[in-house]
Amino acid sequence: MASGSNTRVPDFFVVGHAKSGTTALYEILRRHPEIFMCEPKEPWFFARENPNPQTSSLRSIAFTGRKSETLQEYLSLFAGAAPGQRTGEASTSYLWAPGAPARIASLRPDARIVAVFREPASFLRSLHLQHLATHHEPEKSLRRVIELDAERREDRHIPRQAYWPQALIYTDRVRYVEQLRRLREHFPPEQLLVLIYDDFRADNEATVRQVLRFLEVQETHPIQVREANPTVGVRSVRLDDFRRSLRQGSTPATRALRGLGKALTTKRLREATYYPLIRGSVYSPPPPVDAELMDELRLRFKPEVQELGELLGRDLVALWGYDSFASSRS
């Protein structure tokens, strides 16, 4: 589909969730000769809120945090696609941002949508660790950030560095039934593929071939199994802040220090010694799982899991190990 001269509109969208294999799926799809995936992986265009609530036109400027982007700027990301290639992107925000499905459908009603759901408790743990690693969340306790959800909905306890405060209201991210119903409201069944993260982990290749069939491209193309965006822990937020400041040269002092480091070392030496040392100092394996908190979350989210399973015609309660938890509303 085109919008204007030589303009490509995406044919399909991988809409998330985050920490559910979407980066690995993106990396595999972008290597298929019949598919063009834009860079960056997550443009987020359809998840941004227009500053004028009375204006719904996709041709106006929309905002998320400090970034603005016009429709034509967004569509330019797909200008490199060859004739006949399927074009797509993979913004995980489209699954949980309330207005995203309607905005996509208004521009591309025949779009194909790939959604990925993950067991809620493990998803929230991985999401929290990612927010720590990307400096969007300063609070290191998962239990504490979940306790802050109600206050953050009222614009309290929002971290200064939060580029999108709604992204840090953790339990809102696992309103899976609401998210699936939004997609079904705007896209018919033949345009919607729902994947379960466990299936992707258990058989990466089979899941990818299912996606290729859904996109109607050659499914026999060789697939290189990949793992991307692994979950890590952060040893020291302050040290990571300094590392990021040094890399970006965000102050006169760090620019001078970065310049001195480059003058005194070679690129090969930095890649062999400095970068691994810094990564080892800043990042660590994920911390031990808080089993008690995980059980509390699974008890809390069991009704959500039951209803999602009913909508998908699949026993997610058994798959995700919720059998032993008595249902509870929170």
C-alpha cells in the first residue's frame, strides 16, 4: 500500500510485548529476502498521544516524551524497501498503548498484526530489570514499584528520567484481555496472529515459520535461531550513569575524559579490554527470583490468565503453572 508518491506504508506490525522475544523475531525477519524491517526496531509512532485531544488526524504531529515526528517522517523509514517486499516494524508499545490499534487501522486497515503474550509475573520481572538497565526506573525493588502503581496513575512518584510515565505503571502492562480485545475490535481474525512466548522459546524455528506463513512469504527460507536483548541485572546505577555520560560526552569533563581515553588507546584495545571490563563492572546476571512475590503475582493475575486462555482457546493456566493458585481479584 502507498500513501503518496514512492511512499511505503507498513504491511505488518509486531506489537509486543517487550521482553517476549520480539527483538529476536525482528532480527530473524529482517534477514528474510522478502521482508523489509525498518530501523529503528521500535518507531512507536502509533503509540504517541497527539497534544490536541480534539485532533485525531494521523497527519498531525504526535508526541511521546520529548520526541515529535510527522507521518511522512515515519513513513520515510520504509523508503528502502524493494518492490515486492513486505514491510514491517516491531514497536512493543502498540500492544499496551490504548490508542495504537485504532491509529494503525485508520492508516492501514488491512495490516497484519503479530502479538506475543508472556506469563505475567515473569514478564513484569524482566520488564522491571530492563527499565533499570535503561535508566527509566530508579527503584530496584520490583515489589516496591508495583506498590507505586496506584500513585503513579495519579502522577506521583514519577521518576525524573521517565520518558513515558505510563510505561512504568507495571500492572497496567498485563491487562492482556483488554489488549487482545482492542486488537480484535480493529482487525479481523485472519489479520491477527497471537503467539505465546513459551512456544517461541521452546521451538524458535517453528514459531518463526508460523509467522512467515501468516505474512505469506517463503517459509522455507533458512532461519538462524537467535536470542536478543537478554535480561541482565545492574550492579551500580551510578556507575552506569557515569558510563553513559562518558559515552555520550554529555558534559565538558566527560568529553575531555573520553577524548583522552581515545588518544591513549587503540580501538582494538578498547574492544578487547575496556568495554568488557566496564560491562562486567556495571551489569551482572539477573538477581535471584523473589519466589514469594512471584506467587503473589500469579495469584493476583490468575483470573486474567484464565480469561485470556478462554479467548485464545488454550489452557494457559496449566501452561503457565497457575493450577495451584486459587483465583483472586485485586
